[in-house]
Amino acid sequence: MELTHCSMPLMRSRCCRQGGVAASAGTVRMVSALRLMLLIVAAVAAIAPVALAEELPLPNIVVMLADDMGLGDTSAYRDVTGNEPSVQLNTPQMERLARLGVRFTDAHTPSSRCTTTRYSLLTGRYSWRSRLKHWVLFGAQGDPLIERGRPTLATMLKEARYGTYMVGKWHVGLRYRQTDGRPAAGWDDAELAQPLYDSPLDHGFDACWITSRSHGTSGPNAERSSSPDAREPRGKGKAKAAGANNSPRQSVGPGHIHGRRVVDAQPGTKQLREAANAYRLSELGARHSDHAVEMLDRHVAGESTTERPFFLYYASNSNHSPYTPAVRIGDRRVRGGGRSVAGESLGPRADFVYENDVALGRLLDYLRNTPDPRRPGHALLDNTLVIFTSDNGAERLAPASVGPNRSNKGSAYEGGHRVPFIAAWPAGRVGDGDAERPGATNASLIGLQDLFATFAEMTGQALPDLLAGEIGAEDSVSFLKALLGEQLPPRPMFFNDHREAEDPAACALRFDVEGSKSAPELPDGKWKLFCDAGLLRRAAVKPLELYDLDTDSREASDRLAAAELGPLVTRLEDLAWHHRRCGHRLAEQLTAAPVVQFDLASSAAMAGGTDARRKAVSIARGEMQGQHRWRGLAGDLELELTAVSRADKSEAVFAVAADGLGVGRDPGATVESGEGIELRFNRDVLIEWLAMVAGEGQCGGFCIVGDRAPLAIYCVDADVDARDQSGVMSDLGVLKAGQTLRLSADPHLGVEASGRWRLGSISVRVCPAAGK
């Protein structure tokens, strides 16, 4: 007897952002006719329609994000990876979640590394649209990558009255304070006893208990015995050691952070108190689990929160090296508990991966055993969407971890970004909620950046109106229908950070062709085009490799040189160029919008050279010299540039050099402290990029689009982090007609270095007029 069961709940109507949440801020009326259920008994078939009508509150949401966990690291995907029982780690709780719900086999992280994926997950935006074109944030501070005012999953869900909580690894940047309360420039001037200037609480979370980044570098390890001035040994290509000793000179980080407070900080020193809750690497897994349960307990029992849904972002430190599994989590043993499917011990790494399984199981047990105060007679688990996934592929290149994929963490080949993704929501028909039966499997292409749009659709929140000048979720597409059992249509998707390339800012574009009627010359396949770093740094397309994952899942046969695939390559190049410049959600709306580039330098190569897809407006080098204000025309688009300076300087005028536009009477002047440039357009435009050129100067300063939060300036020819993060300042959103885009060389918080740079070029896309 086979039972087919599929239902599609009708989500409540969307509400406008300005109007808040729809009536009662919390109920989804599931008035859905379940599809006909086919029941075959012996030789008799009976068809019976079943209807369900129930007032269902908005679901709770739990997202558990593992660290560096590959597709082969869980037995829930053993049928996909083909791992033998002797090498396959047994993860019974991940299998349990898969039986309760649905398992995705084509799920991806937007990047092959940590910070970049976490940024995208939280914001619904590719990280390379920010200053971070590849790699991760470095240093004990790591300036915040998410600017104030950018929507996150937490801010969006707070609008729907969710309680929002986080435990675990943050790694998208912090900012400390100095002794006098001002923001700190970095670790050296940080006073750890002061509350943090920027923490998860500034990005939508009501409460958090976190580590700043990977656990081995987040704080001094109290378990490590070493000399008082010991520092972490560093080795090329190796993970850092377990931490630095807790001395006043330690520089690895603050240890535990609770809200805005560094736990056990001592005023005037970087040393932390040697208290019972000192930073111990082998206790982090248990502490994160304990704090997650405590946060949910307080929410469920709280007088002001008991009737509200909750969102928990559980970002595990497991299984990033060093491998430091907890002894126990709850009542379950972890250390020494990782076993293969065949029952054999697999060592410390397996124990650390297994820690994720135990922590997930404890969460599932808590949700199953805790009554839902919003649905008497039901457990929390019934109306909670639980998601388990990872931030990138496995950190080790081993078949048992990466599965049937090429490469691993740090690569844009499949092993770097194809990850486990398992979800269940019994009341919402994401799976059938029966842990005794096999769960569902979906082969739709999804990415972690899509959680934003998916949760927005689930909760009735409208996505930001990008054409109206709002920002947020620029690359996010809802996969709610896939959660409910449908197969999604093809869509372009990027994966970045590729260590195998000469410049690791290279990326890959995936686009599936399935019986295209509009372009019959394109062959069917799951096509993946690799482009060099010019795409992310300068928005210029140069293909490197081409694979068809449909016939070559291991990416072994490069098809780029195949003559018959020329039209396909051209189509993929156009997609890459267009989506890189527009943002995924704007791409369709601005397909025909004209692109105009104003070249303020003598060399158009500064931003990628001549391109047939844009109209370039080159500025004669003498045309602007000595002028305070300049206007340029491209068709009916008018650009107005204004040189500005503080009152204690002489009247600001433009200086035009070979590499761009400065401010000052010296022909070679740069834009320096106290100076800036303002831009205005007579039409709504999408700011695709600003090419800032440091030359002999330095990066620094800020830009402000309209009345948004300031963004740190970076340049096409200078670093902005511990690794090379140079490139055009890209994807700044829509600037409305008459609004000002201000570029300043002054540090926006008053503590960073000032800039000395020139403005080399500006690229915009002209938005359609209202009603067109």
C-alpha cells in the first residue's frame, strides 16, 4: 500500500512594510483542500477528498548552521554520496529531521567560506556586493560587514513580532568601544569592559550569546597551558592553534559575548577573569546548546513573548578546526561518541561533527516535549520550521566528507558550496511529521541567500521595494513552494571564492537549461560557467571554465572550448554581466534599462574597458579642472558633480588627473580629509559602481546614498582587509532623482584612517519612469 500525501497551505496575504503586520500579527489561515489521497486496498481504489481548516499561528523558526560540514559528513545523505558504512559518520538526529520533513539534494551556500555565506544568509544579498569579494573577516574586531539599516532575517521577522535570538558563531564583524565610550578603531584601542558599539543586537536580534568568529580565534582558551606571553603559532595553510593564553597582551579576541558585553572583561586590560565560565573550547558546544534552550524557555514562558513566535539562529562552532568536542550535551555523550554506520570510532573530527547531531537532537526533543502556548494540545515542534544546513563544504579534502563532488571549502567547485539542507514543519506540510516513515526529497536548486525571501513569504512580510530606493534581500528568491513539494523553475545563482583561480575572487554562475522554447539553440543541461575575478572586482566578464553538472557532476570535463556551445557561453556571459550589476531581484525589471558609464579618468580600462552593453561618457581631462560644479549629459540623463570641503578650506574645485577626479587647485590633487564629492541625477538610477582609485594615496572615508547609513570606501587598487579586497564600490542601490550620493574622505566614525583617493568612473543603470 502506498500513500501519497501533499498539501499546499494558503499563506496569509502580504502586508505592506509601512503598515506593519496583517491582522492579529500572527495567524495563517490554512484553508486548503488537500490533494486527493490515493488509497489502494487490495484491488479496490477509493478516492476521498480531505479538507482541513485551522487557525494556524505564524510558525516558529529555527535555523541551525553547522561550520565546515560537507555533504558526506551526515548519514542523511549516504544514498547520495555512496559512502561505505565503515567511513560514514552516523548522524541519527539529522536522519530523524529528514524523515520528519524534506531533504534537498541541490542546496548551496552562496560562497565557499564562512563570513561571506553568513552575510548572505542574514541579508539575502551576495557578500561580494559588499567590500568582501572573497575570504573572511580577519582580526579580533573585523569591522562590521552589515551596515546599520540593512534589513536582516532578524529585523524582518521582528516586524512580524517574532522574538529573535542567536547563539554561536557570528563572524560578520563587531566594533568595540574605547574607554571614553567612543567607537574603537580596532582591537588595540578597545576597552573590553565597555559595551560593544556594534553587535548582533544592532542587526535585529533581541538577545545573543556568541563567539566573534571561529572558536579557535575568538578568545583565550583557559584549557591551554603556555607561557604568559604566548601567542598563537601560525603556519601556512594550517588552522590556528587552540587559542592564546589569557594574558593582558592576548590578541585573539574577546571570548564569550553576551548581548553587548564581553563576559568576564576586566577594565583596562585585554585579560579576562579566570572565572568558572572562562572561555574553554571543549565546552562551547554544550554552552551554546544550554543557552539556546534557556532563550527558548524564557520566550515561551515570558509574559510579553508567550503569544509571539520565535526565531532562533543557532550558528554552531562545530566542526571548524581545532576539533574540540564537548564531553556531553544535555544527557548525551559527545566526546568519543562519533561512530561510523558500522559502529566504529572515527576520531576527534567525527566527534566534533557528531556534536552537531547531538545538539540538533536536543533541540528537536525540546520542541517535541514543550507545549505550544499558542496552540493548546500541541507541542512546539508541530508548528516550528526547523532547518539544518552548513556554511560551506568540508574543510578537509576527503571523499567521505565531500561526497561525489570536486574540491572542498574555499573552492567554487561543487565540494566547496553544495551542502546538506534538511527542513521540517509538520503543521505547515513541510514533510508529514512522521519520524517513522521516509521523508521527502527535493532536487530544486536553492541557496542560503534565499532564506530571507522564503521567510518573508511565510510570514506575510513584503520584500524591500528596490526601485523605490529601499535596500535588502537583493538576491533572495523564495523556495517556499519547494519546501511544500514542488520543483522550482531554473534561475541564475552565483558561488564565489575560488582558491584554484589565480585571483580567488573568481566565481561561478549556475544556470539550468530545460527544454528552452525561447532559445532552442541552447542545449539542455545544468550549466556552470566559471569567470575570473574581473566579474566581481570590475563587473567585466572573462570565462574560465564550463561544465554540465547533468552529465559531469564531478566537473572533470571543461566544455568552454566546444564550438557548438558558443551561443550558450554568450548567453551565460550576458546573465553573469547583468545579474552581477543589477542584483537578482532587479534583473528582470531592468533588463532593457540603459547602462551609462561616466569615465572621469583618461583610461577607460580602470573599470573594465569598452563594453558593447553600455554607453560610456568620457570626460575631457581639462573640462572640469578648476570648476566647483559640473554637469554632464548622456541622452536625457544628467549627472551633476559638486566639489565640497569644510569651511576652513579654500573654495572647493575639481582637479582632474590621469586616474580620476580629485578636489583641489593642484592638478594632481586627491580627495582628502575634509573634502568630498557629491553626485546627483535627474532620473532614478541604479548605482552599479563607483571606481575609487587610491593611486599613491590610501583607502578610507565613507559614502552615503540618500539618507542611508554610511558605507566604508574601498578602492580598485588597494586593500580593505587582511586579504586583497580591492574592487569597484558596487551595488549601492537606487538613487532617486534629485537625491545626493555623498563621497567623503573623512572617517565616518571619527576613528578610522582618512582617505586619499580619486573618483575614476561611475556606472549607472537608468530606471524606468513610473508607470512604464
